[in-house]
Amino acid sequence: MHRRTGHTFAQLARIINQIVRGWLQYYGAFYRSAPKPLLRRINAYLVRWIRRKYKRLAGFKKSKECFLGITKRYPGMIAHWRLCRNFW
């Protein structure tokens, strides 16, 4: 996912939303906190994507701030952000 720098953030969201929704429906039915490590990893890959796509945000602190800003502005863009935005 982090190597798809030719895509926009919205395109990435469209690609991974279907998969994440399925995981949340399946695992959420049995044990709600089970997918938390996986969802954190998805967020880490999105931050890595930001770092590769935008060279001015190559530093971890800048890319994390950008990621947190995106989650605040568009809380429904990725399926698991609706549950909790501060999944860091």
C-alpha cells in the first residue's frame, strides 16, 4: 500500500475500505478489540505512504501531523476512522 504513490489518498481509501469493512464486520462480531493491532498497522502504512508521496513530509513528525489532520478533517474517509480517529 505504501508504494502506491501514484494514487491519491481518496483512491487508496476506496481500495482498502472494502477490505477493512469486512474485517471489522467479521472480527467485530466476536471480539471488538481483536483488529486493533491490524488497524494501527494500516494507519502506519498510510503515514508511510504520506512520507513517500510528499517529500516535504518525509520526517516522521511532519507526516504524523499531516495524517492526524486528515483524520480530523475527513473522519469517514477510511472505514475504521469512524470508530476511533486517534488510533495511533
